Amino acid sequence: MPGAASSRVPTNTYRLQVRESFDLHEAARRLPYLRELGVDWVYLSPLLEAEPGSDHGYDVVRHDRIDPARGGREGLDVLVAEARRLGLGVLVDIVPNHMGIATPEVNAWWWDLLDQGRGSRYAEAFDVDWEFGEGKVRVPVVGDDDEGSIERTETGVRYHDHTFPPGDGFELVSWRAADDRLNWRRFFAVNTLAGIRVEEPWVLEESHVEIKRWFDEGLVDGLRVDHPDGLRAPEAYLSDLAEITGGAYVLVEKILEPGEDLPSSWATAGTTGYDVLGLIDRVLTDPAAEHALPGSDLDYVEMVHGTKRAVADGNLGSEVRRVVRELPPLDVPEEQLIDAVAELVACFPVYRSYVPDGLEHLDTALADARARRTDLAAAFDALAPVLADPDQPAAPRFEQTSGAVMAKGVEDCAFYRFNRLTSLNEVGGDPGHFSVEPTGFHDAMAERQSSWPHAMTTLSTHDTKRGEDVRARITVLAEVPGQWTEALARLQAAAPVASEGFASLLWQAVLGAWDGGDPDLRARLHAYAEKAMREAGDATTWTAPDERFESSVHAAVDAAFDDAAVREVLDGLLATVVGPGWSNALAAKLVALTVPGVPDVYQGSELWEQSLVDPDNRRPVDFDLRAALLADTSLDHPARAKLLLTSSALRLRRDRPELFTTYAGVEAEGDSADHVLAFDRGGAITVATRLPLGLASRGGWGDTTLRLPPGSWRDVLTDWPTDGSLASLLTTYPVALLVKED
């Protein structure tokens, strides 16, 4: 078998979405291009067998083999052999928290559970409350007044296109039962993803049998762990995983709220980088517009409390009630306890705590909840010591629930309602936190270099709500709040949307994603609009669509293409924001590729990345185009500058890692000094323009100069020497990457 790559920690990674249309064999074909681009490790989406037709792979149905549709065992062998030939490491995404159950007949564990019930070998594998379900697994699939469509035979049970086993472990219930009568843990509120209990040793072993083989045979070098907050005990799981992998490089998809730290006791190199993404976006955002943009009057804190409370009372009500059922006997009525737990998760300031660690978050939630609901004082008094005790079953159950409520209430709801500047509505960020100054950014990066030097850094992922260059363009609106306010009013007059707030969010998406050469853009924007308005859930929903409201939204999307008055407004906005948006995009990309951590390039984002929310961000990537542009610099392309920047930075990090071992801000002096973000990584200096419209209004850089460390410095992007004068250094590009000449 091929040996492991020589480096145990990557200098950079490149994420590929492996699926039937781009399997492991095809991925292997693209590795020479990645190597030439400057990539150190290839980073693969989940590989284990998933639901039939799954494009993402997070709905695993078998843990003992690689998905045949993704290339199977042979495909991984081929990819690894090619990776080793090229000197590339291999990082793979894994899913320990849940399994896909949409098609029960392909998931042997779930099928056996439904057939045998509590007597199933897999009864311990899934997180089922048997007493509450009266010994059965409740599956919420039955439509209103449609029980007559259930067909039972000796060989099985059928309900429309659903097939289930004939045994007595199964109970079909109304789809509405998921909100308050479900008796098993899901991934968030997804009824087709069932949580598994890797805290049970045999479940851990059997769900990681193929993953263990990868490391035993030297096929894989590192892992990305999906959604560790769903697990009962993430720290214990990561310790177990370190045993399985021999202490390999492991990252966690952990979302940190501003000011929150990753537990240092976890066996991980760090997070997958949403925290850094948020800082990069905010250091490029003009702080002067915080109270000048439409939507600035919205109270984000109260909005989030309301959306989280609605989730706790609604589609995650079953999880809240499960917490209450696991409490010890308390002298408080059950309905008050349900109300109090729902209020606490609505007030919880982070995704979850890990008692006894993080008790300060529970204290914060209790204080907020007590202030809001004085009528529940007795319930909070009774709950406080229980939820703070790791030996109480309700404590980890509460933690798992608070994270789910945060995800559904914030990422999947409030982010679609809060419309002030939607480039800030991103996973791992707080839209209420508007900007960060360069000094604050430098402090955060110095701390990152000290504490988490091998954590991942990213700008785009399969989970981001908007691609990195969509956000970069939207960010420009903070520099022209007056023009944006006027344009939004004109758009609403020409193509009225029944909600002015949603209109703001919609038109920012149209502006950010606009590419006149994309023949699929209209369909993409319609798909985005449908998802965004239904996730927002205040005017229409997935389960109860409002035809009138949705028609107004779709009419506005069409008007962007067909209505002359709307086109005039959009063209005016585009004329203002496109150029500065590309400047922001190049600045963000260079900063992300050179700050402390391991930078990841999401597939295709070495050119302009103007995707919207999934599944739009999983569209096929034209690797032939990218390879041709990389090989032939004479070919013209509007994103050539981004490709040059990306390849230059990746190659420098891979080939000269000694230049990226420390962190210090580099100061500038002159009238435009506040328009540059610069830092020294220990021999490589990043220089990036910020607030480009404001810079232009000042007449450019003038005599503004960087205080470079002693020595002669050269920009690797232009191959020009520099004395620190920004007017000459940033003539060709709004960014530079300096290396000291020998």
C-alpha cells in the first residue's frame, strides 16, 4: 500500500466535492493541476456510502465501504497513488453524528431497528427514547388525513414511495409529530438524518471501521469532523478518534461565536475556519456605515431570541421535551419546565457548552432568561444545578439541543431576515458585529498564531450562505450607504416585493451574484429566492407557502432581467460596486491565504466565486478552463488576477513554509494609511487594500508608505522591487505579497 505523505500537517488544502458526476477517478485526474496550482493536500468531501443520488455525502448509509457511486475502494486507491506520486497529502471529511435514513432499505442499521424495535442489535446505535415511543420508533411521514395510504403486507409496509420492514418496531405517524412527539434524535430538524451514539464503544468501532482502514494502510493523512457539537461528548470522541488515526491531523467543524474559544483540551488542530472568515470580511467593511444602511434599526439580538424561541417551540420542540424527560424529579410542573428549557436555549449565547467547561455560558443564559421570564423563576432555580452537572443525563442532552436551536434559529432563519449588510450574514459570524479595525484584526491573528497555528482558514465552503466574491461585492455597499438606500427605494418602486426587508436581502444577492455572461443566472436566482424567503419564515414557509408573497419575489427576480427601469438601477449600482468588489475579493483572498493557519481553497474559487447558498455552491467546476489558464498566461480571463494571486500564495506557503512562522502587523504612515492592511508572517509580507472607494475619494495612496523591516523586498505577484511606497507597489493590483530578496 502507498505510504503516508511526508508532512503530518498541511501547508494548504484544496476542497473537492466528490460525487457520482465527479468521482474519485475524476478527482485523481485533476491532481496534477492542483499540484501545479500550489496545493499541498487534497481535501475530499465525505466518501462513505451515502443515500442514492446524494450530491453532498453527509447522509451516510453504510460505514464499512466507500460509496461505489463515488468511485469505491478502487477509486480511493487510484487517487492516493496519484497523490503520493505528486507529493500531496489527503484529508477526508467524515460524519460521526448521524446517518441517512430517507431510504430505509439501503441503511441496514436503520432497517433492522425499524424491523426489530427495541430487540434490534442497533437499538443502542440510535438515540431513541423507547419509553416515550411506547417501544416503537416514530417516523413522521404521513400526510394530513392520509393514513389510508399505508399498506401493510407480510413482506413490508408501503406508504406511497416509502418502503419499511414488516416487523413491529415501526410506527408511521403524522409529519406534524416531528415538532413535539418524535422519540429519536435527528440532525437539527432533518427527519431523514438520524443521530447515532458514537459514545457507545461498539458503535464507534463499527462506524469507523473503514476510516480506521484508511489510516492502518496509510491512505489518508487527516480528517475533517463534521458537526461535533451534535455528539454527546465531543472531547471524548476526539480522543477516541486520535487513537483510531494514530494522532493524525484532525479539524473540527465547530462554529465559534465572537469571543468564544475552542476548548484547548480537544484533540484537534482547530476549527475549519468560519471564525477567521468573519474577521476577514469585517476588516474590509467600512465601520462608518454601521448606522447608515437600510435595516440598521433592526435589533439583531431580539430578532435572534425570537427566531430561536420559535424553533424551540416549533420544529425542535421534540428535542426540548426530550431534555425535560431526562431531568430528575423536580417540584415544578412539566409545562413550566418545557417553557423554561425552551427559553434557556433561546437565550444561550453560543452553540453549546461542554460542562463542566463553559459554565459561564449557562450562567449568561440563565441571567438573560430570568430577566425575560420572571414567571419561570422557580423552574430556572430547579434547572440550574441539573444542567451544570455533567453526571446528569439532561445536561449533555441540553447541550446537544442548544446547538441545534442555534443553527436553525440563526443560520437558517435570522440570517435570512437581518438585511443591513448581508455579506456579514455568514456561518460563524454575528451580523450584529459590523466591522473590525486592523489593530483588532492583528491582535486576533497573533493570538491564532500562538494558540491554533494549524487550524484551517477559509473564505468559501459548501455551507457558506454566499460565495466569497459575492460577499466582497456586497461589502462595497457599506462605502456608499446613501446610494444604496436610494437605489433600494427605486427597485422597490419598480418591482415591489411584499416585504421591504426581504427586498433588501434579495437585491443584495442579485447584485453580488450578477454575472451577465452566466446563462443559468436567472434560474439560480429564482432557486435562491425560494430558499431564502422560506428559510426566513416570516412571510412564507416550506410547509405553508404564501403564493402572493412568493409571486412578488419571483416577479422581482424576473424584473432584474426584463424590466428596463430595474435594469437601469442595477446597472448604476454595478458600475459603482464591481471594480471595488474585485479589489475587496483579491484582498480577502490574499489575506485568507497568508494569515496564520492552513488555508483552504474551496473548489473553483481560484477564479471568481459568485455562488449563493447550497446547492448553488456545489455546481460543477470547469477544471479544464482553470488548468488551461494556469498553463498559458497569454490567455485572457477576467479573473486571471485571482488565479495569479492564489497560485503565487499557495506555492509560496507550500515551498517556503519557513516564511510563515510568526505574525506581526506592519504599519503604514501617510494620509491613506487606514486603507491598507499589512502583516509580516516571518519573511512574507501581505499587503491588501481596504475600503477602495474611500481610497479613491482621497485621490489614491499619495505619499502613504509601509514601514517595512530592513532589507530589500520584492512583490511575487508582479516581480517588482519596492521601497514601501504604496502608490508604486499597488499600481497593477490592489494587493501585494512581498518576500525579502537574497
